[in-house]
Amino acid sequence: MILADLQSRVRIALTNTLVEEWSLFAATTGTSHPSERTVAFHLGWYLRQTIDRAWTVDAEYDRSGMLLEESVRLDGDDRGVPNLIVHHRGLLGPEHNLLLVHVAAAAGADHRPDLATAQGLQRRFGYRYALVLDLGLRADRTDSTVAPSWQWATLEEGAVTPEPVPVYADDVLTEIVARATS
């Protein structure tokens, strides 16, 4: 699968997550933000519908069975495994590891993965693509906003988007949020 095709599929899954699961992000859910694990679960649920059935979508699947050393942890603690991976379960190598994703939900969160660290995991386990997805969620008691941005890397070329870029054009995001909140 080429990068542009995978990006399109992830964008579709993210759109479905935002529209169908808006209550996760809505201000009416209280003062807490959804966890990255929760968002990754829903993103994986919708991503599963867009990719070939030969691939498995797993959340926080620690296929190595080992503790990750500091140099390849995504956020510097024991939560260092990616939030979501697309792979052939039980098989190793780039032909069996399509995508690793780390999700950051709340804007200004303390533990923000960076692309270079995600690339460390990508190289170690041979994932063709690495994605850092930041939802840019801001919510207070009366209003919620999202401003998703992402960074991508390929195993062969390295960082494709070294700086975060918006997932959606402003008008598209406005339309998605309107669908979600109606």
C-alpha cells in the first residue's frame, strides 16, 4: 500500500471517529479528555473497515514481549508501545508491519510523542509507515474543538512530514464538526 492511499484511509477512519463518536470529544462529557487509548480504539475500529482483511488492527499490541529501552519509547515511560498498529499478527518484518500510530488527544498534554521517537520504534520493528496523530482537542464546559494534525514517516525515506501538518483543510474540518454536532 502506498503512503497516499494509507493516508486517505486513515483520514476516512478519523472522520468517522469524529462524526460517529463525537460524544467522546464533546464538552458535555465533563472536564476530562478521552484517553489516547480510547481514541485509538475507535480509530482502529473505523480503520479496520477501510483496509484489506489480510491486515490485523491492534491497539497497544506489544508484539516484542520486552520492555522498551528509553531510546525507542514514545513517551518516556512504560506506555511506550504505539496506541495502534496494523500488521500481520505473529509475523515479523516490513512485509508484515504496515503502520504504527501514536495518538495524542488533548492539546497541551504533558506526554507528546515526537516523530523521531516514533521512527525509532518504526526502525526497530520494521513498520513501513509511522504516524503521530495529534487531535489538538480543546474542551471546556461549554465548547469543544479539534484541530487534528499529523506527521508521517516511511521506513525507506524517513520523515515525510517532519513538522505537523493539518489533517483537514479548515472548511473540511468545519463541515466534519458540523456533521458530528448535528
